[in-house]
Amino acid sequence: MNMSKNYILDEFAEEPDSIIIDSLVEFLDEVQLLEVEKKVPIILFQDGKSGAFFIECHIKAEVAIPLIDFDAAIDPEAQEQFRLQRELQPAHRSYLRMVSDAKEYRQFSDIIAEYNTFYEPTIPLKLLGGQHRTQAIKSALEDNSVSRNHGLKVYFGLTREQRNEISIIANTNIAISADLIDRMQETTRGPQLRDFCHKTELLASDEDFSDRRRADGKITVRIARMFIVNYFEGVLNAEQDLSLTLIIPYLVKPGQEDEKYLTIIQDASVWENEALLKAARQFANLHHKQMSICAADPELNSGEYRNKATSFAALSAWAFVAGYCQDKKDQLNKLYSLPDVSGKKDPLAAKIMSDSHHAKDPPTYRGLGVRYGEEDRGRVAELFLLYSQIKRRRFTKGMIETAIMNFEAKAATIKAQESRRRLR
């Protein structure tokens, strides 16, 4: 093993570069560790998969908490303002138990941090994992003056890719959501999707994607990806006669890289596509109008009704039809007009949609656009397509039921054709 004044290098680790060593030496000089106090050797490890260097150590709460950055960033060089962590879940049973345990002098371990003075240097311990345990330790310190030694894994000199991978692995104690994984992936890739959503008002200025589906209408990475993919799916089908074609909008995969989305964004010009940008602005207008009207009406003020536009069925269907209608200007303008001509009514007629169904639907069916299987996505696509083709300004029960019947008729025709082919 390679001996140093400040550390012992693990036998499986490569010799670190000077940046890693300097950061480690600074950390050991600036932060009081139990190991240093007790003259226990500090071992510098290297993760075999990512190549990242780290130590395992113990720090008293009164020392650690003032140094911890709870709003660490995956990409501090270019996207410092967008935090890595999911939002704290203060009402979660597991978290409340952690707080109680911490106040009863429980010591926690495997808190993951990076020592990084590049940004916010006064709080150099950038928290990558163990947010809820660390918040519990903070509560015990602030409320009851409890300060015990807690175990930390501290990394040095991480790249953006290493930081992302470590964060995903570290956030598995209170079920990490697929939406948070999506957000981490997209932040690692760069700011393009977030910038696109800021520019089109799908996200408010300086707002980050949500780490889970929320009642307040804040969108996730999956929603943004699904909009883009289905818009281009519609463009690709622009020459199809949809009166004879069964439309099934695409459902983007959660918590993983989606092949169709990756193919689209390989062309960097997609982020400056004016037609796509306009479509996204129009959809944001629809979403915001739906949210505001429903929020002001006690009978409609539920998460399901307010967020009707960003339900997977409605979102994917609207984006597909918008892409399909790009060279059909009258239809496109009609589709875009929906939020503006709806007046004081919610543009998506959420209650009417929830009361609409087909005769074959089971009693448990909750209405159009609640579920997001192929059938519901296809039915809502028929609704937006029909709206773009007729003169009616608002959604009506008859229009919604006609769209459902159109879908079922196409599906029945295709099923009959397949059955006939099997008889040959």
C-alpha cells in the first residue's frame, strides 16, 4: 500500500491525481473527523465501476451539519441553480421515524457527500445521498442539541457523470421515483430540455422539473419528453389518412433512457425548431388555462381535473395531433384555439370526459383520459383530431362520445380484418 502523510491508499485503487489529493488534504485539514482525533488511518478508496475516489469517516453532527449543502447540483459548472435531491418528504413514515431515532441518540451511517468548494464554498459537503437521514440529524441537533458521530462516505473530484451515477445509487433508501431518475439523467445530459421548457413556459423561469407527479401542475421530465416524441410521431404520420388509421400515441418509458427520444435529440437543431416551440407554447397555454379554471371552481378543483392536460393520455394525444396538423393550417389553428375560445369553461371539459365511456367499458372505468393505456391514448387522440376538423368551439358530450366511437369502430375494423386474414 502507498503511504502518505494524510492517508493510506487502498490496495485496489490507482494513484490519484493531484486534484484528488489536494482536495482530500484540504478536507482533512478543515473538517474534524473522529478518525483523525483517534489517530485512526484514513483509507482512500476507489470505486471499481466509476473510478471515483472516496473515504469513509465519522463526523459529529455539530461539525457536519453547518458544512452540508442540502441543495447540491449534478452539474455545478453549468447548471448550479438546479438541485440534485428529490424534495424532502417530511410526512413520510420512514422520515418521521428517523427524526425520532436521531433525537434518541441513534447514529446513522452511509450518508453520501462530495467535498467540493467550487460553488457555495462555505458549505462544501455536497449531499448526494441520505438526505432524509441528514435532515433527521439536523432536527435532533437543532431541537434537542443531540450531536453524535455519524458515518459519511465522502467523495473527491467527481465528474458530472460520476456524480449522477453515485446519486442514483445513493437515493434508494426511500423509494427513489422514476421521475427523479429521469431528472438526473437529463441534468447530466445538459440544460437543453429544461431550457426548452423555460422558453415555452412549460416550466416557469428558473423552475426545475418535478421529481414526481404533483397536483400543482409542475411537469416532469417524462412529460416533456413525451410531448416532444409524440409531436414528431404526428409529423411522421402527416401523410396518413387518419380516418382509416388507428392512432396510438407513444408512451415514453419512465426511469430510463427512451430510444425514440434519444433519436430525436441527436439532432441539436430540434431545440430551435420553431414549429415545435410554438406547439409547446400552445400546449402550455392549454395546461395553464385548464389549471386556473378548475382551481377557481369548487366542483372542478381536484388534481385529476386541474391536470387533465398533462395526463399521459391527453398530453400524448394533443402533441401527436399538433404534429400531424402542421401542414394543415386550418386544423392546427383550430386545435390551438381551444383554450382561448373556451371562455370561463375548462377547455378540456374534464367532468364531461370523466362521465364519458363506451358500452363495452367495465363498471370500474373512470372516464376518458384518466387511464393511459393504448385504448385511452387512442380515444383522446380521436377527440383532438375531431375537434380540429369541426366547427364546434368547445368540447361537448356528443363530441367526446363520437371520438370514443370512432376509435372503437377503427379497432373493430382492424380486428375483423385480422380475423379474416387468418381464415385464408
